[in-house]
Amino acid sequence: TKQHNKQLILKTIYNDQPISRAEIARATFLTRTTVSSVVAELLQDGMVEEIGQGPSGGGKRPILLGMVEDSRNLIGIDLGNSEFRGGIFDLRGRMLHNISLPVNGCRDGDAVNLVYELIDQLIAASSSAIVGIGIGTPGVTDARRGVVFEAVNLGWHNLPLKKLLQERFDFPIHVANDSQVATLAEYIFGQNQKMPNLVVVKVGQGISAGVVLNGRLYIGERSGQGEIGHVVVAENGPLCRCGLVGCLETVASTRSVIQQAQAIAANDPSSLLHQFTDDVEAINTDVVFQAFQAGDAGVRQIVATAGCYLGIAIAHLAALLNVEHIVIGGRLARFGTFLIEAIKREMNQRLLSKIADETKISLSSLGQDIVIQGGVALLLSRELELV
């Protein structure tokens, strides 16, 4: 019907611009009259503009159409464990403005209030009409209902986040697990655009995985899909906050890497970590990375061991899903090819050689913005249906 035709024509312009009205009609199988009527609406709405003339096919040169990419703003949000980050984007997924608020141990209702504050600031900074808000949350999340069942660090249990935000803000709200939105971001904006089968493993304070199968984000029957951080990989390993022993998060997360680096600094006065901070408690991923770059043997061994344990878990993903590409994102990804090589070495020992050889492991090209870009990808795919 009319709304369907409008969305179909907008998607065609978005993906194939510059494009003429006649070309839209051929691509969509709609009549030229219908196309002309809908395009007139889109021109009036300010989402589409005439951008010049195309080559003549023997008659009058056609007028070409394109998106007005800054005519609408999209808000993407990453509810990380240490900071809440948000960005304002145009229709092409280009970031126009970003804001970060430190979590500083906020939990429960205080953490929800911090989300409100971040959104208030983003709305105030927006320069165009807002399409909606896409949010990546930590923990176990029901993407269909926007309920966060379990986000331990934020103290959230069965939190109806989408409902709370809809009651306060008059915009469409989309909520999903951070690894799911990171995967969608990689699929839409990353170097692996439109790769039909793709896994993204996000490694930060938590570890989780998102999956694209046959060009669609896999959500699953229940809400705990992708929580590979709580798969046991180290027998007799450290006790995890979830109650299990030897979970992947206890040996390969940034929290684990920091704790191990702090132990080295406390017991080894010659560690290069001391060049970058005098306070063992102040050691964070930045300090660890500086010592890593400086060649500290102990720190490099910590990263290699984290890569080894990641390789164990990722080998199971590769064997089960047989995807062609697995991407590593999140804060640990900054350790680059050294980390990738450690992951690959362990995978090679645990997989049939054919599967190991055919599974490509790489770093995300989207850096620390992968989750907020994923929030925007949610809006482009589910709200506007442009991708």
C-alpha cells in the first residue's frame, strides 16, 4: 500500500542513488505515476533531493534523485560497564556528535537515570528530526521486548528498559545485546559489509558473540544467545561472578588482563608497567597497552594467554557454525595482530585443518564506536528498513 511503496522507494534511492524516477519504477515494479507521487512527498519531507541530470537515452535528460543525508538524525548508545556513550548520526551512519558519561559504579535506578541524562544531552545536541534511539546493552537481553534480564555490573534484573524509555521519550526505541548490535554494525558499516555469514566476538569487561546467518542477525529462541563469556574454558580457573569456575571472562576479558597486570606490577619492580603509572591500582587497559607496546614480556604473555583461551571458545563457534569470517571487536582488540595470531594458533590445534584454514579471523575496523554504530544499524534496519 502507500506506506509500503514509500518505504520501498526510499530504500531504492538510499541504496542505488543517484537514480531517476524511471529507474526507480523499473527497480520496484511500481508505476511511474506511483513513483512520481511518492517522490513528491519525499521531496516535500526533505529526505530526498534532486541532485542533477543523468545521461540522455535519446530524449530528455532524466533528473536524478539522492538522499538528504543530514535531514534526519539517529541516536546510537553503548551502555558499557565503565561509561555510557552515545552518538548522533546522519542517515549514512556518519557520526556528527558524541557524548560520554562515566558510570562511576552507578547501579540499579541510578544507572537508569544516567541513561536518561545521556539521552537528554543527545537530544539537545541534535540538529535535525530524530528517527529513533538504538541501544546496545550488556548482559542477557530480550531484543524483541527490550528487557534486560541480567546485567550484573549495572545491577539490572528483569529491567524493562525499552518500556521505561518509551514512557519518557517520544521516539521509537530499539534495544538489543551489545554483541548483537556490534555484529549488525560490522555487517552494515564494517569491512565485511553484507557478508552473509559472520560472527563478531566482542571482548571487553565481558565477552559475548553475535551472529549473522544468511544475511540476517540471529536472535535465537531464548535471550542468552552469544553469552560465550560464561563458557568454562579453564579447569580449576578463577571463580567467576556468575558462580562458575574458569569462565572465559575470568581468563580473557579486559578485567582479567588488568588484574593479571596489577599482580605483575605488585610483585616485579622491573616491570615496564611502572614506567606508565606509580599506582598499581591505577593500572587500566591504557597502561597495559602502553607496556605491551614497550615490549614488556609479562604483559605480552598475559595477552597471548588471553588469546589462547579466546581461541578455545572461538574454535567451538567455528566448528558449529562453519562461518567464513570471525571478527574480534571490543577493547581487547587494540592488541592487534599479536592477539589474532594467539587466537589462530589455538584454533589450529583444536579444529580440522580444512575448517581452520577456511575460517578467517580479523580485527573489527570500527574500533570503540562499534556498539553505538550498532545502535544506528538497528534503526536503519528495523525502523527505517533501509538496509
